[in-house]
Amino acid sequence: MATDPRTIQLRSLRKGKGGLDNLINEMLSGEPVLAPHIRKAIDNLGEARNVLHLDGELKKRYEAFKTAVELTEKKEKKIEFQDETFTRAQAEKIINTVEGKGEAKDRFKYRELGETARPLMGKLFKDMQGVTEMGHKDISILAASMASLLVQMSPNDPRRGPLKALLNITQKVDKLIEEPNLTLEEFINLEENQISSPVNVAASAKVVVDAIRGIEGSVDFIMELQDINNRKSDLSKKLGKLLNQVVQNDLDDFERVFKDVDISQLKGSPTIAQHVGAQVRDALDPNKKPKKATLKPKKAKGKKSNSGTAKRKKPKARRLSTVVLAKRKKEKAKSSAVSLTNLLGIINGRLPDKVAKNMGAPGLENRSGRFAGSVRAVDVNITPQGFPSVGFTYRKDPYQVFETTSGTRFSSAERDPRALIGRSIREIALESGITKLFTRRV
């Protein structure tokens, strides 16, 4: 009788600091891991330097609390604030977590920040319970799981490509600041421009792992509306289910959810894109003999033949390639009225005005018109799946610092110029009858 994965994970957690590595090894071997166990394993490490970001009324209350602490003599072991009593250790931990001071042990852990019964939420912001909740600003437990797995996964592992796509979209869910009432599929389609951008997901994964292991950087938290937190949680649960399926090398649901998204630009993850691109090419080129391939290779099973080799099961037809071919024909028919040459001219003729119109808080704001006037489309290519891909550029100085992949302190999902320009280009293309189009910054 097989051992329950929960039992395996709990055994790993009992091993203390080795718990996280043991859980990741279980995932590498094909066993799904529960998010609460990852959370506990990170806490067991005790190395993540967590920081809490506050603003508005929450920030004012914290500043009042900090002042109360500073006015209390050091010899006093208890601090009174708004009818609540805090120990000196609790108060200092709150300040260290908000200010980002001290070592990891001097700040609140994952579960301490997330549970309402703890000193921070349970006392300092007690009247906010049911309205606001602690949320991850950039790195969720799910993202930490995916990143840790990706960093330790073999470059030749067939699960690597899907895992990178899942980590990419999970990080976008973590940065949600609004409450989009969307299904996971709708959210992925909404973010397809960013998913399709040439992002080095492997490098991003290393940043996450370095943060949760205290090597470099911090893990940031925010107080956000409960509705937003719940929506992020709903999307994360669905992504978590996909992760467990990918871990078990079951890609059927992944292919269904990502069927309309070109992930070929994700650096280091060509498995799916090359496979599908090759099938499309072979299907369109009569001089090439189609090659059979499968996205989910499995070890041969069955009785050995007389020659001593194992009988292999006939590869199951992949729905992804079928969908891509059918989709390509449908979209090509819709967009045939506009040639690629004309498309570039149409876009550039309207792009500055369209970008200016789409600018506004919380994104880039149109103050001088300099940014909008610098945007232009420079080329149009065709992806392996048969869709137009528009390359664009803009005045990178000083606006490139806002790109989420810039690595600067100004990076922002809301102010990323690529998202604004991509949205504007797609709106122009849609008005010309092109319903499927990718964009990329060159």
C-alpha cells in the first residue's frame, strides 16, 4: 500500500531545517506537496526576512504605535496602546517587520503574519479583521514552491517548460491590486502579453529562492482588502492544482488552460513551444515528413519482444497541437483583410494617441507627452503558431526602470510600459479585425 503524500511530507518537516529541501525532492520525484507544508518548512528554515508594507490609515496607526513604544522606557516590559497590551518583544518585532530591520529571527514569520490571532493582526489591527488581510506582495507560498522546484529541477526535465509558465502567471496573481472577477483562463488571457514576453523565468525563480532562504532580498507583505485576498487565493488554488498535476507529469489540464497562450518567449523553456511549432511546420510543409512527438514522455511498459526491447505504447494524440492548428486557420481567416505591411503602418499611425489615452493612475501618467510620443512598432513577425507578433520600442530612459524585469526598486506591474503599449497595440489591431496578436519589446 502506497504511503500517503501527507505522511511523507510530515516526516520531512520533522527533520527541521532540511524540511524544505526534502519536500522539493518529493516534488521532483513526482509527489504533490501541500502548500501549508511548504509554509511550515519555510518557517522551519527561519531565514526569510519578511517585511510588511503599510499605507494610509494603517500606516498612521503604526506610526502612532511606534511613537508609543519609543516613549516607553526600555525597562518597561509591557507597552499599552489603544486598550491593548504588548510585550516589549512583540512591539520590537512589529517595528522590525514594518521597518525591515534586524535579522530574520527579529521579524514575524510567514504564519505569524498571516494569522489573525497573532500579535500584529490580532491586536494592532484588530478592528480591520474581516475587512483586510495580510497578503503577499510579490512572493506567495505557491510561487516559493514553484521557484524552489524549478531551481533544483534538471534542465532536461520535460516538466520544466510548463512549470515556468505556471510560475510566471503565479507571480502576476501575487501582484494583483484589484479584484478581477475572472476565471483562471480569463486572467491568463488578460495577461497573455506579459506571459508571452521574453522573460527569464529561471532568473526570477532564483530571486524568489534567494529571498525565502535569506540569501538576498526580502519577502514583502501588504495589508489588502479581504475580497482581493480571497480572489488571489481562489486563483492560486487553481494554479496549485495545475502544479500538482505537472509535478505528476500530467499535462492535460495545463494544455487546456494555456492553449491560446504563446509561451515560446519564456527563456529556457522551449519544450512545449518547439514541440508544437515543429508539428505546425511539418503539417504545412508537404516536403517534410511529419515527426511524431509527445509532450509527456513516459517510460516504456509492457512485455519484452523477442528482440529484447520493450513494447512502447502508441503516443496519445495531443490536444494542444490540434487546437493550435485549428485556431491558426480560424484566426488567419479573420485577419486576412490586413497585410503585415499595412498593419505596421496602421499601428504606428494611431499608437501615440492610443497610448496617451490609455495612460493614467495607477499606471504611467501622461504629463509631458514624451513617453507616448516615443512609442512605435518596428516589425511584425509570425509566431510558430501562425499569429502576428509585433515588436515595439519606446524611450527607455527613464521609463525602462518601471519594467517588472528591470531589477530596480522602481519596477512595477502597474507602471510597466510593456503592458501599456501591448494593450494599446492589441486594441488598434482588434479595430482592424485582428483578434489574436502578440507583442514584444525590442
